[in-house]
Amino acid sequence: MISACDSARDLPADWDAATGDNPYLKRDFLAFIESYDRCGQRYYHIRAADGRLDTVFMTLQRRNYNLTMFTDRDLHLTMTFVYLPLSVARPGFVFGRYQDKALRFIRGLPGNKLILNLPPGHYSGFATGRTCYRCELRLRWDSLDRYLDAMRASYRRRWRRALAASDVLRMRFLAGPDEFDGKLYDLYRQVVARSRLVIEVLPIEFFRKSDFRTFVLEDESGPQGFAQLLPNGSELIFEFVGVNYATAQGYDSYHRMLVEIVRYGIENGFQTIDFGQTADESKLKLGCDYIDLRAALHMANPLLMTAARLGARRVEYQPLTTQFRVFKVPGT
């Protein structure tokens, strides 16, 4: 039996235990999202015969979603997502032994359905294709200098150049969530305005959640960029960024922030950094690995479903094929 509720406050007490290391599926985080974004969230769970919570997932609704965003065409549809309303690289589900039962249930929901950030695999009854890959950096250095020294010369010069170009910028961490003000939010909106791959625009309230660590780069005229981080056990998650594009090229501020995220991860003992799903080339040149992620689509109209199966490869995400050999071969 699949149980459901419409509010994170009504989730069972053992929900968090079932969600593992996904911080965005925790009850408190879901309740926080509900406080500023009511998008038809509905939460489902399936218990095993022994009473243990085995499979959990959430759905939400979005209008005007561009299904062909990875191409030069636009196809806007109303969609029910199995997804988190955050534009993050984590899924809105944990599928256990009852994955097939959950997938059958999702296919039976009314309208068009899209499950994002699935691992590669076969998902019966769905049209599947690649969605944005996640970039992950495994940390194995004890200082930023050792990290940079491990790079091949051309990559090392690129990142040191970013540090030198932005040397005049002051860097500081916000002392509290209320320090995230309208000026910083405007920098986030600049990034959104320049991005084609936008599912949603987050409100300023999201950036004021106390779980986050946010650092700012600034000069005498004010903030020129910020990066938002979320510690998650041994993993550091790069959340969102803001950039003043009027000064970004001169300061090389975006690349400076990427280096500072690596520095923070190393100095604070994290094992990995989740760099998210955008700006692949820059992150791969940091030494990140690609993590393959998939999307599964079910259309309400049978004819459109047939078209989706036939055309999935034409509209799926196209990862970079360049092999970036960032680090020196050990012993050289």
C-alpha cells in the first residue's frame, strides 16, 4: 500500500531515516521549502512487510516547463515532477525494494510525469534519456597548494591566474542568514537571466536558511559575487552562485569562487565536493568527475508517449566529450 500526505509536518517519524544522505528530502528541509513555495507537493511512502519504511518519493507540479531545453527548440508543458523544487542535483526519491511498484504508481498519475536525477538503468513504461550530469570532486590533498601542484601546468596556470586577477577582492563569510540581502540576491538573478537551463527561480528566503555557509567577494563598491555551500556529512555541496557580470571578466570572479570552494572543502576535512550540474567545462577543469544522471518521462497522451520514446535521444542532455587530463600522472 502506498501512503500519501500533502504536508511535511505529517510525514512519519521514520521518514528521515529512509532518505539517507539526501539533505533536501529531510522533513525540516521540506517544511522550509513549503513555507515559501507551495507547488502542489505530495509525499508518498511504501512500507515493507516488517513495517520498515522502504521507498519514499515526492511529487510537485510546474507549468510551462520546457521539455526540450537541451535543444534549440521549445516545448512547454504542464508537468508533474518526481523532483525537489530546488534545481539541485539530488533526486526527489529513495527507491528501495518497491521501486517497480512506485514507478507503476507514478505512471498512473494524471497528466505528464517526469522523474529527474535517476541513476542509469531500465525504467519500464518510461521514455528515458540523459539529464544534466553532476560534477563531483574527490578531495585527496591536505592543502590548496598541494591540490594546485598536482595539476598539469596549463590547468595550474589557469587557476592561479584567477586567484591573481581577483586578488584585490575581499572574501568573507556571512555571519548569519539575515545578511543575505537584496544586493546579493540581485547577483543570483543575474546568473538566472543568463542561463537557458532554468526550471525555477528561487526566492530570497531560500538563501537565508541557516544551514548554508555563504561567502562573498567584494570590492569598495560592494559585492561582486557569492557562493552558497551546504555541509552534508563528509560531503560539501555547492548550492548556488551570484555574479556581477559587469566586473566578472576583469576579476575572473566566478573561477576564483570555484577555487575558494575547493580550498574550503580541503581545509574543513570534506572528502568530496558536489559541484552540481551546470558550467561543466570549468568544473571538469577543476578535476571533477562526471556522474551520469537520467530522466524518465511518461506522457498522458499515448501518441505523445510514442513520440517521446522515439525522440528521447534527440532532446536529451549532451555531456562534454573532451577528456580533460587535469592531474599529473603519479611519479612524474
